[in-house]
Amino acid sequence: MRPPSLLSLTLDSALLRIAHIADLSHLPDHLVIDLFRVGTPRGPLPLSTPARPPRQISFGVIASLEMSSGIQDSEVDIVIAALQPNLNTFFEAWRPFFSRFHIIVVKDPDMTEDLKIPTGFDLKVYTKADIDGVLGASSINFSGHSCRYFGYLVSRKKYVISIDDNCLPAKDTAGSTVDAVAQHMTNLKTPATPFFFNTLYDPYRKGADFVRGYPFSLREGVECMLSCGLWLHNADYDPMTHVVKRNQRNTTYVDAVMTVPLGAMMPVSGINVAFNREVLGPVMFPGLRLRNEGKHRWDTLEDIWNGLCAKVVCDSLGYGMKTGLPYVMRSDAEAGKALESLKEWEGVKVMDDVLPFFQSLKLSRTAVTVEDCVKELASIVREKLGPKNAVFTKAADAMVEWNNLWKSHGAHHA
Amino acid sequence: MASASRAATPLLKDELDIVIPTIRNLDFLEMWRPFFQPYHLIIVQDGDPNKTIRVPEGFDYELYNRNDINRMLGPKASCISFKDSACRCFGYMVSKKKYIYTIDDDCFVAKDPSGKDINALEQHIKNLLSPSTPFFFNTLYDPYRDGADFVRGYPFSLREGVPTAVSHGLWLNIPDYDAPTQLVKPLERNTRYVDAILTIPKGTLFPMCGMNLAFDRELIGPAMYFGLMGDGQPIGRYDDMWAGWCTKVITDHLGLGVKTGLPYIWHSKASNPFVNLKKEYNGIFWQEELIPFFQSVSMPKEATTVQKCYLELAKQVRAKLGKVDGYFNKLADSMVTWIEAWDELNPPKGGVATANGPPKK
């Protein structure tokens, strides 16, 4: 490392006294630039000069994150819940994007037919027998969409990407097929920015940056733990909306990824998600089960509940959550079936009970791990929401059970 | 549930004023003519009042220079910045309309991905006339847009939304970067058209850019004070930021919404980054104190109007930021002056106006 020059010492010294320097107009412009280069920590900018480690300034700069150069393929598991027996079309369509990865397929324990999966994948199938064999008697019900969580449990990778089996790759506005897997990996490896909203959305994307007025001390971002993707064609609506807008399809491709701000609640759809399993595993549980939960997404809220809990934990521990790209193309389900679900759908009441609860929720400062947070969350749920609806008491039970299952079966890495 | 609106967007030509600060010329209005001509313009001329700013033929406008501002506000004119586009907020104060659209004189009509000219004003009106959803984030963004809706899991009790106070538009071409970023990335252009409007969640602050901004003057006008910038002030290019932070804490308190996203305009002129660096310098360091301040502001229950909230904010600025720099004591004073001037020029209906000098040219 080169010894300091008189100029660099002057700049360092000026920086320490910066609050008292009222007027910079006498400085030549190139020195003002140097003063800024030295003074501002710039994580994401591609500097043309050889990168110098960012200098720390005294005004509350977050320590520079060790950003990984990229997520390796070997760190990723793709988890697919099989709710239909014939997965040939699904896997053939996703082959170009899935074939590099290890894949876990979890068969819905209620399904009796055999699965049809094409060859040529590094793929392991788990069935009811495996679930029962591994877990024995568990109070958690893994049927329907909840079966994918078993996949999260047995995975040994750092990251998990999970897509519903009725979704195919989407096309972007230029007509190119979207590599949803790669986009999720990018979302997870670049920082999230939950403390201040960037009006140009993801500042780490090529061609974008933090805008004027974005505090410099917040530009390092935090680690992104959950990436929530979207769906073209058949959007993820509740059964009422499906019935009323039976002909509406989502055709708007919004070319953005953004961080969900601190404190903001969001409905996380399980249709197209990715997360850091190593960190977030204990909170990625199937907790909330509606009484008449069925096989359509509109019959469930387990992912919504999971996402709300995950967001609370991320907010509490200083992690980030992103939403937006990638899109997948989701195929139709018969709207008529939604009509049947409508009659019994307790989702409306449940979400309206849940809302004020999450709005006022603050986890204690002593909960510093995800497991601690989940434990605390479960007891608050039991105490505050349990009295409103038995479904919440069961959710609290499931959360505690999952925490235990995670300790005994999930907390391993490759 | 959101209902799809098939009716055409109302023009609101008698309910909306377009406020334009300028120090150069208004040639850019030619390009906007098809969209702006039905509306009344309020031109705020910054800089030398003896210079004549030519307004293209056929526009209905009122123009104010520094002499007019001094004449109309008397000593209260001290709250209006000089030699900075922050002076535009004078236009908000003198307007008599319900809505304001403000745009910079280096902003032109952009094209959407299909090549069609974007009617920015129409989109802003759509944004202002449809509700916001600050209490829960909708993953399909604006649920009131054609083709979208609230997603599964969105609480039904929140689906009516709240009134929208601010519509914050974006810019293609020259992005709104601060000076350090401009210096490091002088060639970067924003070419990404993000086809979304979204509500900024309650409790979240954002950097509000005044280049392409619309708001409901009746709902939030008094909070849109663009601060003390420019000549004789230690800071510049933070006018809209300041107004945005004040506005957001007040809209959060009053249960109003702020949207961002569409429409895009085409920002043509990159300002000089060295000049910007000098203007922003203090701001870049001060904002590290300002953000925690705004994030922790709490409004008392009794602050039920925008003016009451704003005066409370001024009190807290003086108390908590005065020690960062004496500038904030001056700013707190001018925030109070602004409200006094606003109330004088905008008395409650039935009140008597005591404006200094004739209001219109």
C-alpha cells in the first residue's frame, strides 16, 4: 500500500473537519472530486479506476458488506411442489433454466397417481412415504401447496427457488424468454434497500443508481433474504376477484425489482419465490391453514401468512425483501371453481383479523436470530390472535413445531 | 374490489394550474402545446426581474417576477428563494385551483415503448383522481389501473384506499442523480420504462423530485414549501427533497397517499456536476441528520390540518436541527412565514383576503 501523500493527508484532514468548512469555491474542481471519492462509500458503482476499498466516515456509515461475487449453481436447490401428476410440459419448458441445478420435487401427499417427470435432470422426488418416514408424527399438515415446505426442510443448499407447477417461463417485452432462476439469484445476491425508497427502483441494476436525495450512508444496503416474483396471464387473486374479473388477464410487464420498505406489509405469493434458506429457513413455514384449504392457490393463505411473518423477522433483523421481476407465465384455472371456493372462503375474515396485528407488531431487541424471532412471534400470535380464531392457535402450534423440525432436520448445509 | 374505469380521464382544465419556474426561456412549451394549451399557466420568473421572459402565443398565463413576489408578500417574501427553482412554490401559493402540476423548463414530452407521445398531465390526473394504498403493499402495484387489481391476501378492509395527495412522475434520458453520481457516471441515461404506478407505503420516506410533480393543493398545498435555497443560502438542489420529506410525514399523519412512477417525461438537460457539487455539498452531509429526524417525527393528535402539522414540524426543526447548523433556525422561521403567507393569500372560504397588491397581471 502506497504511503500517504501530502495531498491525501490534507483531504483526510479536510474530511474530518468538513462540517466547519463553509465554502469550497476556492478549491480546484479536481480536488473537490477527490474529496468526494475519498469521502463517500460507494458500494455498487462500477468505478473505471481499480477499486479502492470504500473509506469509512464517522457519520453512521454501515460497515461495507462483503458482497459475494455471485451465487454458485451448487448453492441452489429448486423446489417444486407437484400438485398435478403430469409434469412433462412443466419440466420441458423450464429445462434450459433448471438443468444446471439440483431439483427437489415434493409430491402432494394426497395425490395417488404416479408422477410423470422427463429424464435428464438431477432430481429427487419425495413422496408421502418420505414425509412420514422423515418426520414421523408431525402436527404440520403437508398436503396441497404446503408440501413444498418439506422440500425446504430436506434441502441442503443455501438458496431455494420455488415455482408452482402450473407456471411456465414468461416472455419479456422484447420477446425474450425470462430466466426466472437467474433473476432470482441476482435479486438475492445484490443488496436490498429497505430504509429509504429509491424512485428509480433497484439501484443495483445496470443503467440505474440511487437518485439525488438518497442518503449516502444508506447506499450500502442490506442483505436480501427473500425475492418475490410475479405472474403474467393468470394473476394471483382471491376467489372473489377471480369470479368478478374472470376474463381479466395480467398483461403488464413491469420492468422493475424493488425493495419492500421497512415496516411495509406485503402479501407474499408462494407461486414464484426464492430465499436464503440458510438464514430464513426457520421462518419459511406452512403455518396458517384455512379450514377448507384446497388445491387452488385461491383456497390458501399459507404463503401470505408465511410472507408476513418473514417480513416482520427481516425488518427486525435488518434483512431485506424484494418484489417485482422475474415474471412467470401462470396458466388458467377455471373461474367456476373459484365460485365454489367463495361460499366457504374464510380468507376475508382472516386477513382482516391479521392486519391490525401485524401493523402493531414489534419484536423484542433480544430476539437476534431468526429462530428466536419465530419463537417470540408464535407466542404473540397465540396470545393475541388465538382468541379470535382457532386457525391462529393452530398456526402458532405449527410455527413452534416447524422451529423444532428445523433444528432436527433442516439446519444443515451442504 | 377495484372497479375498472372505462370513462375518459377528465381534463380538469378549470381545476388545475401548471406552475413553471424559469430563468431562461419557455421554448419547451411549444412541444407541450397539445397537452398544456387548455390549462392556465403560472410562470414564476427567477433571477433578474428586468429580463422579459417570452411566453409562446396562445397560452393563458400569469407571470410573476421577483418584484411581484416582493410586492405581494412584503417582508414575508423572505421565505421565497431567489436564484433557485425553489421559487416555484410561490406559484402554488397564488394559485386558486385544486390541483397543481409543476414541470421544469428542460423537460419534454417522452415516448412510451410503443412510440406514442406520453400525455404526462393526463396520467397525473388519473393518479390524483384514484385512491392510494399506503397501508399494505400491493404486489401488482396500482390496483385501480385497468388490467390490475388487489392480489390475494390484500385485506378487504383496505381496498377502498385513501385520497391521493401527490403524484410523483419520473424521467427518461438524463436521470436525476446527485453530483457525485453524475461525476462518476456522466454518460448514464435512464432508458428503462417501468410501466407502474405505486403508492409509497406509510412510514417510508423517498426523494421527491420537483421536475414532474402533481399534487392536490387543497389536500396538501401548504406542505409544498420548497425551502430556502439559492442566493445567500448554504445549500441548493434540496428544495424538492425538503418539501417531499415534510409532505410525506404529513400525508402519513393525515392518512393521505403519495404515488410514484408513471408518467415519464424526457429530461433533456444535464446540469453542470461541478456547480451541483458546490450547491449540494452541505446537503449531502446534512441529510444524514435530516433523515433520522424525519423518520422519527411524530405529530400530535391535535394537528388535524396541513398548516397545523407544518407549524409543528417547524417547531421540531428548530428544536432538533438548529444544532446541526444555524441554517435550520432560519429555515424554521421561513417555514412559519410561508404558512402565514399561505393563509393570507388563501383565506378559508368566507374570509377576507388581505393580499399585498393586485393578484393578477
